[in-house]
Amino acid sequence: MNTNKKMRAIGLKQYGSLDGFAPIELSLPEPRKGEVRVRVHASAINPADYKVALGELKFVHARNFPMILGYDFSGVIEALGEGSEWNIGDAVFGFLPYAPSNARGAFAEALIAKTNEITLKPTGVSHIQAAVAATPALTALQAIRDIGKLPHSGGRVLVTGISGGVGSTAIGVILKLQAVPVGVGSGRGIELAKKLGATKVIDRQHQDVFKSSEGNFDVIFDAAAAYRWSQWKASLRSGGKYVTTFPSVPLFLDKLKSLIATTGVGFVGVKSRQADLQLLGKWLESGLTISIDSTFAVRDVAKGIEKLHRGDILGRVAVDVINGF
Ligand SMILES: NC(=O)c1ccc[n+]([C@@H]2O[C@H](COP(=O)([O-])OP(=O)(O)OC[C@H]3O[C@@H](n4cnc5c(N)ncnc54)[C@H](OP(=O)(O)O)[C@@H]3O)[C@@H](O)[C@H]2O)c1
């Protein structure tokens, strides 16, 4: 059904620069079977936004222009596709797929989400808190629990990139998984990681990270994707695993070498699994806090993307969509 209704969005006209984001008007999308339309209240910025905009990671988003970026979202369902079990008015959150099929960015007044890629937002949690949590918490959870195969409780996990969105969020996720977090980071991230519950934090700019960690980790989660398994393998217990967030040729080579080693190598490619989002909703309700660096109105999303790209952040960069056009 074409209602001729319009929505506002922030679109990108071409790859190659972070200057190209501009307000645009588009037809309001109609949900099909297995989909809902969400009125977006809040979103968040991820490195994928600038990597896609700069043309470095084209494959994680549909390649049609104007391109609407933005993956994380929290909002309210306003239209249902055929047979949907959701209700209009349900407050939900999640993230859009990091996949070539994704033409549904969250830097827009409304988006289409799959019914099995959302979950209810807990009432006591703000749309901003839910939106900033989605990608980094599920990335950490899937990296540490599923790829890293963390034992049920009491394991030791080392996490890098603690000033950033994934690394800072991972500390709370590790604690929720009943494990002991040790951080690797720099600058203001060191105090943040301690505040979030890291039992030990290694200053990567002033300490030898490989010698200072005391080793015997069940999982080394390289959220920053700044290291290699070959550098960390002596710090893993036998059967432990190094997990990174970025696929690369060195990762592939390390994976081959690890076939004859007692420790493993893995890569996390985050998936929007409803059961994991439900678990995250419970954790947010029971006190998992996500550190927010700053919040930008969606009309200024380019400034937030530039800030994240500069690395000038401590935690997550949130986007106010509902009040931000
Ligand atoms: N595969 C997936 O499913 C998935 C999902 C989400 C994100 N990612 C990727 O994961 C990475 C981290 O995401 P994010 O949102 O946390 O990014 P971010 O917010 O930009 O944080 C990155 C952090 O990495 C650390 N870092 C930067 N340069 C470093 C270096 N040379 N050596 C060591 N650490 C360095 C910094 O923290 P310190 O200064 O404290 O070390 C920085 O804050 C990005 O590459 C992103 O694209 C992948």
C-alpha cells in the first residue's frame, strides 16, 4: 500500500567523505510480512557508519543512494506487517543487520525492522540507553560467550579498546557473565574501565600489555581489533580463545596456525538475535549501564560521526532522533 506519506532522514549522496550527510525526504516505508515499522526515538553511532560512508566497508550496507546509515535503534512500533505478533505502541529496540541487504537506516524518522530482530525495551530504560546498548553489548556477548566459549562462571576475560563503545560495554557484559574483566586501554578509558568494574586495567601507552596481564585468560576479546592471536597466545590458558572484531588476512593466517596449537582464534560478526536482545533487556533493567560520551541531534549526526572517527570519545555516541530533525 502506498500512502504517499513522507518521512525525514539524514542521507548520504556518495561514498568518500563525512561531509556529505544531508537532510532528505523519503516515502514512509510500509512493513511487509515479518516486519514492523518503528518510529525511531534514538540511535547511536558505530564505526561502521564512517567506514561505510568512506567506502571502506561497503559490503555491510545496501549500496543504493541516498544511503540512510545508522544501525542501533530504540523506538515505538507504529505499523505492522501481515500476521505480526507485535502491537502498535510497543516500545522496542535492537539493531539493523550489518549486511548488504540493509537499506533501512536508523538516522530517519522511521525504519522497517524484522519482527524477530527486536525486543521490548524495558520501561525503566530510556530509548537512548537501549539504543546505545544494542550493537556493543551483543557484540561482546556473542564474542565472549559464543565464539570464546567462556565457561559458565568464574572465567577470566581480557578486553581491549576500553575507551570505545564495544570495549567499555564489554566490561559490564563480562561481569553479567559472572567472569572477571581485565582491561587494556589508554587515557581516560583507564578510569572508566575501573569505574565499570574492571579488576585490573593495563595502560597500553605506558605498559607492556603482553607482560602486564598476568595471563591465564579464558577469552581475550580484542574489541579494538588492534592485536593478533600470535601476540597474545601465551596469555591464554590451554583451550582459551582470542576473539577479534575485524576479519583480516593476518587473522586468517593465525587461524591456520592455531589448528596445531592449544589455544584458538575467532572472529565475531554480530547478529541481531532476539534471545540475546531479550537477555540484554534484562541486564539493562538490572543495572547494566552503558557509558555515553555525548548525544547529537540527528540533524548533526555528521558531527558525531566525525567525533567517533577522530577517536575523541569515551564510551558511546548517542543520537536523538525523535527531537533531532
Ligand atoms: N564484527 C562485529 O560484529 C563488530 C561489531 C561492532 C564493532 N566492530 C568493530 O569493532 C571495533 C571497535 O568498535 P567500537 O565501537 O568500540 O569503536 P570505538 O568506539 O571507536 O573504540 C575503539 C577503541 O579502540 C582503542 N584503540 C584505538 N586505536 C588503538 C590502537 N592503535 N591500539 C589499541 N587500541 C586502540 C581505543 O580505546 P583505548 O584508547 O582505551 O585503547 C578506542 O576507543 C571497530 O573496528 C568496529 O568496526 C565490529
